[in-house]
Amino acid sequence: MPDPDLVLATKIATVHQRLGDVYGIRAWHKQAEPIDELVATILSQNTSDVNTHRSFQALKQAYPDWAQAMKAPQHELIEVIRSGGLANQKGPRIQNTLLQIYAEQGDFDLNWLEDVPVNEARAWLTQFKGVGNKTASILLLFCFNRPAFAVDTHVQRVSRRLGLAPANASADTVMHVLEDYAAPAWYYPLHINFIRHGRALCKARKPQCESCTLGDICDWYQENSRPVDQ
Ligand code: SF4
């Protein structure tokens, strides 16, 4: 009887290698200050990358420093981010997050998160309303390359179809599986490649399995490509 832990670890290694062959292994580099990433990920909830970028740029243009955004009249800030969608929900969340951070530490510098254990950093970040494990992991992974696996809808869907996690697994369950069985050095490129694969082939409605490099190890494909019994 093969060791199930070893089987899963080997499968994830194969997924990482094959997706890397197709899409490349993207090297990590710091893209943003953590406070910017935190605000941007709150803005990104339930909207496209284009809308997120547009509303984030509008916010930075209206309030060049975060203290200004924190003190701005709420209705004004909501109008500034209107193009990002769900502005009535996101505006107060952003201001409350900024207020809490400023009240706690007197500035908005979150670079200290680089030096505390991931679980502590995640617990601190998820205390803010609207900040879940996905947002926390994005910040920790993208800003510091900390070993926190960010699971968005693409990562969740592709992982479940492959059988890395149960077919109905929550995003948090998928996160724990990937953190337990993937090497930390793979977290960033594998996160990027799950998203690329989810957009290119493993689409929500019609996955293009015939063109996929993972068909032979994909539970969903193996199940759905079987000939119908006569
Ligand atoms: S074989 Fe199909 S379902 Fe499986 S990962 Fe590839 S595209 Fe997705």
C-alpha cells in the first residue's frame, strides 16, 4: 500500500514541474509595499484585475499618503473607489483597517510582518474585517516571499479537479494541503501557474483537458473521460 502522504507530495511535485515546463517558473520579486498590497487586495475582492488597478490608482492619486485616506470623509473615499465595485463595502473596510493599524502602531509600515512566524502574521492580518486567509497569504507571499500559499478561485478549482484536495474542499483546506505538501520555494511560482492554467485551460465552465499536460494525473479528467458503459 503506497504511503498516501508520499503519493500526494509526488503528485504536487509533478504538477509544479509540468506547469513550470508550460508556463515557466516565475522568480519572486517584491512588487509593492505591504500596506499597498493590503489595500489593493481588499479592493480586488469580487472584481477584475483591471478594476482593482483602476480603483487603486484612483485612491493613490486622491490620497498620496494613507493617513489622508484614513481621515477622508467616508462618502468621498467611496466615490474615489467606485470604479472597483462594491465601493460601499470596501470603502469602510479600507478606512477601518487603516484606522486600526494606525491606532495600534502609529504608522502604516507593515514590514515587521517579514520577521514574525507565518501563523502569527496571518492571525494579525485576518483580524481586520474583509481580510481572510487569501488576502493575508497574498500579502505575505507577494511582499516577502513568506511560505503562505494564497488560494484564489483558480488555485482552488485546479487543485480540486486534480484531486490534490477533496472535490468540495474549501479554500482554507486547499491552502493547508498545499502548504503541507509543496516545498515553500514553489509557493510563489506554483500560485502563479495555477492561475495561468486556470485562465488558459482549466476554466470553470469548459476545461480544455485534451490540451492539458496534467490529464494523466487529473482525477477530474480521469473520471470524466471514461467511455460510457454499454
Ligand atoms: S485535465 Fe482538465 S480538469 Fe484536469 S487540470 Fe487539466 S484542464 Fe483541468
